[in-house]
Amino acid sequence: MRGRVCPWWLGYLLASPLRRWFDDPVRLLAPYVREGMTVLEPGPGMGFFTLELARLVGPSGRVVAPEIQPQMIAGLKRRAARAGLADRVEARNASPDSLGVDDLAGKVDFALAYAVVHEIPDTARFFKETAAALKLGGRLLLAEPSGHVKPADFDAELALAGQSGLKAAERPAIRRCHGALLVKS
């Protein structure tokens, strides 16, 4: 399943307000995100978590959201504008081979990778790029859907993250997901 990207049209379903009944972004993100932070969210889709991240970082923070699908980027930008958060969200084009975040080296406080790593062809490169973007002590919340990712595959992702200098600090309970909070050391 690695490298198989979610179809863009599912972005509408994934960004639905009804999803909040099952996945509450405030409950998931509030313990980790504060006003003024710079947040990286690779593969944001149409922004289900992005908009809440933008609210949490406040007017002095920003959310950088690299995405490979132009339709997802367009949907994210529309949703951010309607919510009055467009000035806090930087949706940018990524490629299947790179997040395109070299300009963020050492500037990111927090990253969210929710149901995205299993879709990336080069997981090792993903973790290297994310680790490079994080500040020392910066954190990455990794969540992979248990219906798509086997426990052994999630453990393999954690091993690759470790090779990039990201160490597991805790294993938060995330509904229907394998989860880990990783810290750049």
C-alpha cells in the first residue's frame, strides 16, 4: 500500500464537519500546539486538521501545509479563506519525492503527520526532511490508521524516524490509529 495516495475527491469527505464526531482535532492537537508556533502538516488534504492548527497557532503563528495534489491545495485554500485563516496557512506544492521544506530548516516547533506516511514512497526521506525542519526539541505527532498500517509496519516507520534523530517520547491513544509523539534530539 506504500505510495498509494488517497484520491483527491475523498478530501471532501475527510474535511467534513461530521468527522468531528469521530476525530476531534482540538482534543488531539491542543496538548501540543501553542500560539506563535510554526507548524508543519505534510499531506493536509483539504485541511481537516489544518484549520484547527491555524486557530491554535493564532495570528502570530503559521501552518505550512505541503500537498502533492492540486485539487487538495485548492480546497484547503478555499476553506482557510472562508474561515478567515488564510493569512496563517501556507499551502504549498510538494512532490512525491520531496516535501519541499528546505527553507524551514530548524524553524518548525511541531509537525503533524496524520494518516500520510504510509502513502509516501520514500519514508526515510520523509522523516529526514521533517527532522531537518524541526527545531531541537521540536515534536512530530505521527498517527497511522490501524486499518491501513499493520503494527509491524508502524514499528518500521518508528525505526526510520529514529534513524533521522526523532525519538519516541510517548505513545498517545489516537482513535483507530497507531500513534507516537516523536521528539528531535
